[in-house]
Amino acid sequence: MRKSEVFLIFIYSGLVVLMIATTLMSLFNIDLLNYVDNWLFISRLVLILGLFSLSLAILVLVLLQIATLNTRYQLNRQLKRILNNQPLRKQADDEYSLVLQRLSNKMNEVTQTLQQIENGELENRETIVEEERKRVARDLHDTVSQELFAASMVLSGLSGQLATLKTEQISQQLQTVSGILDSAQKELRILLLHLRPLELEGKTLVDGFQLILQEVRDKSDIKVVFNHDDIDVPKTIEAHIFRIAQEFINNTLRHAQAKNLAVYLFQNEHELQLRMTDDGIGYDPQEIGEVSYGLKNIRERVADMAGTVRVTTASRKGVAMDIRVPLITRSENGQDNSDIS
């Protein structure tokens, strides 16, 4: 209770006591003017009225405090029931009861929404895993399996005609098989790079980028360029950015048929920027097919960081992705200030 409210209670109590005293004097025909010279009587009267006013004020304060404590107790009980997802006890339709009822209804709605979201996310994960399995099986069949089958057919035909073929013809056929097997091995390496994501544990973000880009150099014919600043961002942002880069690289390896990949990782006081480009075949935004799963994951991760993502592409024009993530700067007084350029 504020000091001004306590002061007003004392004033009102004094006025009530004066009104009661005035009423009693009028009932008993007591005239204070006859006692003006009797200072002892006047001082006693003032003391009695003051003590009576003080007692009345204290009584009112105690009653108000008891009522406040009782209200808080009832409010706490109702809040506990809300948190325990229990129905509210019936009360009078006062303001607190209506607010609590609305709060209880809102909590139930939020709980149901969260359950639906969790169930939906679980189903979505299972769907993504199933689609990924189908995609891997299809990639194995369309690339590695077909190439191994072609190599087998060439070797089978070669073995059947070995006695009639010249040395030059045999050498040419074996070179063809060797080329087919090299292509199949390259496809397997790319597929394994996609299936075995690297981790950032014990590494900086730049170290992680250098490691995965080196694997791209080692396991493909793509020329890689990597330009970067000194990066100092929270671990959660590092993990998201690293996974986003992996997703873009996987799409480039699997679909782009690119010869060049460029990665730019810059940071200033207000934001982190990741820009990645390839010179592959690109895609039609209206018919992105399998690439849509990767783009969806990228957009969800960027949204988790409150950032923005822009993907530019066209058929036979390559793909460019630009991501901006706002960074929180700490002021001198220790408070967090979020600046988004």
C-alpha cells in the first residue's frame, strides 16, 4: 500500500471521528464554548479524539491488509490450478475471476497448440527422413548402380570376345570401364559427403567452413573460393550458419553440376552475412523438386535467428544465396541492444 493511501485513510478516519464527536455533542447538548477556558478538558478531548482516530485508521488498515492477503491467497491457488491444468474453482464474477478464467482458457489453447505443433513437427521429421531415404535410394540407382551395370556389361562383352580382339581394342575397352568406375566412385564420394555431416565441436566457425570446403575440393572437381572476416558470434548462431552452408553445398554437389563455388562470410558490429554462389545449372523456382527440402531447412534456420535470406536463381544461371543475421551488442551498462541494419 502506498504512503499516499495510508495518509488518506488517517485523514478520513479523523473526519469520521470528528463527525461522530459532533453528533454526540449535539445529542447531549454539550457546548464546547463553555469549556474554552478549561485547557485540561480540551487537551483530554483532543487526545481522546486523536487516539480514537488512530485506532480507527489502524483497524481499517488491518482489515484492508487481511482482504489483500486473502485475495492474493485465492489468486495464488487459482494460478496453481491453471499451471496444473486443473479447472478453476467457482467464485463470484468479480474482475479477478474473469481475468483468471480468460487466462485459464488461454493456457488451454496454448497447450493444445503446442501439442499440435509437436505432433506436426514429429510427423514432418518422419516425412523428411522418409523422403531423404527415397532420394538416396533413387540417387544410388540413377547414378552409381547404372554406372556399375554399364561397367559390368562392358566387361562381360569383353570377356566373350577376348580371343578375337586386338590388344588396342582391349585397352580401349578397359579404359572405358576405368572411366565408368571413376565416375561411380566420384558419385559415391559426393553421396557420402552428403550423408556424413561434419560437426563444429572444438572448432571455430571459420575452421568448420575450411574443413568442409576442403572435402569439397578433395571429393569433387569444383573450384572453391572462401573469403571471410574474423568471426565472433554465439555458438547457436555458429551451428545454424554451419548447417546452412552444408545444405547449400550438398545441393550444389547433388544438383547444380557446378564448376565453381564461392563462399563469403563477413561480420560487422550489427550483423553477420553469409553469401554463397555457384555457377551451376540453377533451377526453376516453380519446379524446384528435391531442392525444396534443403531450402525449407535453410529458411527455418534463418527464421530461428530472426534473420533474412534471399535466394536468386534461374535456369542455367547458377544460384546465389545471401543471408543476414542481426547481432546483439552489449552496451556499457550491461544491457543488450539489438541492432538490425
